[in-house]
Amino acid sequence: MPTILIVDDDQGIRYSLKRMFEEKGLDTVTARNGKETLELLEQGLTPDLALVDIVMPGMSGLDLLEAIKRKDPRAVVIMATAHGTTDRAIRAMKLGAFDYIQKPFDIPQMWETVQKALDAAKSIRTPVAYPPYKDESLAGQSIVGNTPKMQEVYKTIGQIAGKDVNVLLMGESGTGKELVARAIYHHSQRNNYPFISINCAAIPENLLESELFGHERGAFTGADHRRIGKFEQANRGTIFLDEIGDMPVHVQAKILRVIQEGEIQRLGGSDTIKVDVRLIAATNKDIEAGVREGWFREDLYYRLNVLPVQLPPLRERKDDIPKLAGYFITRFKKELNKEIAGIRPDAMELLMNYHWPGNVRELENTIKRAIVICKGNELLAEHLPGRIRCAETIGIRAAEELMDGLETLLDRLFEKIKEAVKDNPGMDIMSALEKGMIERAVQATSGNKLQAASILGINRNTLRNKMERYGIKEND
């Protein structure tokens, strides 16, 4: 459970925040001032996040921030500031604060900022290992797999992690691109500074630019205060732009400027702000096709594609499935407090036969679900989702082809029904469909009303009435 440290000289604020965060499932520790905070840190407290008031008697929040950062450069700190003191907040950002929030608190906005900070703290503090492992413990996370394609991935990570160059990760959704990005970060020279992750596809186009570069007060409707963007937050560290293929072309131009000049401008601002970040980008799209078709800038592509990493889909490295399944069992049985010894051979065979469109993420969720519903100490075939169990009998690809065929058939049927409705203005689509089914049932049974009614699931009298209604004759 994450721990948040609240530092404020106002007892009422400390109490209110503590109560709110504990209701959200966080452990909380409070301190009245900078002195108490430093004493707690000296005693071994290592919070996932600190929320620090800027204006306090004695040691100011800014001085405390500097002291916290000297002790732990990776500490994630949010500063709290009253209205009219945003200049101090900007100074705090330059000292390494993750973000700032204004008093009086807008609770939903504050909680959103806290969640983002906790996600960043987890990325920064949870190490990611890859073969050859120095430590097989699960203190962090691991990239798992020994197939030749994964060995190539490990080799590339080792070659690029220590070099301060931009990286482009390519692969289908669920192949582990963010995990690889974090592994590169944790083994880089910037691992004592922030790691900021942002999904370009998850943020509306009109907000993405502000999210990345920040904005000045009044830059657009609703911009009631200055906002610091992700590039400023990630200064001296690493920023991970996931799904960069979904980024609008005009924003791509600004990313190119960051790479070339090392500077940004906030929306609505005229000041040039220097930033020093390493850029790791990821996409599940064909960027080369995007360059040809004009939805991705060629100059940005070549700037990012200095050292590309191609992650293979799980269906192309199925020999890794047993090891991956074992890894997830070990991880989740601790998290869920379940005694799971392993997985039955017939269940493993189902996992091996499935083609995994969702890749490693789908396998991870499958194992977690199986552990949750398992009542014994072994995962069985019955604990796996139906889509995986049916893959053994008909093959999932065959099932998909069957569904595609049915959809094509339904499309053709719908077009014919539309034509029938057009020729009969007084008839609706459902009536046209019913009329067509009755006609075919009567034809298939050579006019035998009892058999036709049985096929349609209605009685003979109902069939007769409907035939009269639609003007259907037995010899039609």
C-alpha cells in the first residue's frame, strides 16, 4: 500500500488530508514542519509521495524540498501553494518538485495529481530486470523470456540503456513496451531523476499539447492558472511517450523542436524554457507507412529511430509461455495471498495452443483471473476463460473466420431486406425479415405448415395468420 507524507503547519489541513487519503486506501504520515519531516526521514521513513506546503514557519517548503532531494534525488514531491504564490511554485518545479496544487484545494483535481504522482513514483522506484538476472527476487519487475527474439531485445537494451540517445520501441499492444522503457531508464545514467510516462492516445487532442508543454494563465478557456507540462516535470530525467503514432502532426513538430533545440514554450507564453530530457517513444502502428501517408513527420521518425527496438508478439515466442506463466503465478499468489503450486499440464497445453491477440498483457490478466477463482492449489483448465478453452477444439482463428463469414452474410441479408422495404413502403425492416424467414421455411418444407412452424418456433395457427398477413402462398 503506498505511503503519503503530509507536511503542513495547519492541523485542520493535516487532519482532513489524512482522513481523505486513508479513505482512498493510502497509508499516511503527517508532520507539522520541516524539522519534523527530516527527523522522520532520518528514522527511515521512505514515503512514495510527499505533499509539502510551501509557506511554513521556520524551514520553508522550498528549503525542505531541497533537503529531501539531497537525501533522495528520486523522491516524488508535490508542493501546495495559496493563490497568488505560483511564482514560488514554479521555483519549486525547478528544484525538482513533481507538480504543485493550489489552496484552497480542488479535491478531484488534487486527487488526480496525486494519482499521477504515485504512478510516477512506482515507475521510478520499481526496478525492472532483464536476463541475465543479477537477482531473481521479485522485489521489482522482470522482463521474462529466453527465446532468440527476446535475446535480441535484451542485447539491444544492454547496448542503448547507458547511452543518452532517443529510443523508438515498436510492437503490438501488450508486448511490454512500457516495461522495456522502464528497464532502459533504470539502467541509464538518468535513473536518479524523474521517469514520466504519458499515453498520447489516451489524452484528447486539444489537451495533449498542454499536457506535454504546459500553459500560461489565460492561454485558453478554462486556463485559470499556470500549468507545468510533462517535459518540465521530466527535466534531467526520461519521458516515455506511448502510442506516439496517435500524436497530431502539429504536436510532432514541437516534439522535434525539443529534440533538436532542447527547449519548449508553454501554450500562451513567449518565454523559451530549456529542458534536458531523454525521449523514449513507443508505437503499435506502422510508422514508416505513416511517413509515406503523411500522418507522421519523416524528420521526427529519423530522430527517434536512432536505435529501434522491435518487440515480438507472444504468438511468435510461445516457448516463453511456461516461464511467463510461472512468473505471474509467483507474483500474483503473493499479491492475492493464495497458495498456488503451479498449473496443470492440460491447462498449460491450452495456453500454448491459444494465439494471444492481447500478447503478454492478456496472459498476465488470464493468470491473475485464474488465481482469483482457483479454490485449490493448482490452476486447472476450468479456471481459464472460455475463449482459450475453445481454441483447442475449433481453433481461435477458425472461430474468427466463422464470425467474419457470418458478418458478411448478415450484411448481404440486410441489404436485401432494405431493398424489400424500399419496394414496399408500408413495411418495416423487422417485418421484411420475418416475411423472408417464413417464405424460406415454407419453401424448405414444400409447404408443410406443421414442419415450417416447428422450424420457426411458432404454432401452425400463428404461421397461417402471418402467411395471410404477408400474402405468402404455399406454392410461392
